[in-house]
Amino acid sequence: MAQSRRVPYVGMAVEVVHLGRTDESVIEEVRDGGRTLVVDGATYSLRRLTGEYVADGQPYYGVRLVLDPD
């Protein structure tokens, strides 16, 4: 059974994952059909390699978003 991906939307709760900590926040803006998100004024892009949203200017393992913070 295929796993579905959550569709991001403005106001959606997310976690911003740093190397040693996690901060809760919300999506402020959705761009490029959902491929780019703005959270706390920072832009995150969906990476093909990992399928995760990573802060622009960061390597694929850098600061990232978790859309389903359960």
C-alpha cells in the first residue's frame, strides 16, 4: 500500500528540526505548487533526494521541516 504525502497549507503546524533541537511553528506561505514553503520568514524547498523540505542554502541534511509532528 502506497503512503500518501501530506499537502502543505498556510497555517499548518510544522516542526523545524535543527541539529540538536526542534521548534514548533506554522506555514506562512506556500509557493510553486507546494514545492516551496515559508516558515518564520525562512524559505524551505522540497528536495528530490530526500523528499524533505530543507532550508534554502543548506545541504540536504540541514535545517528541515516535519509536516506531521505527531
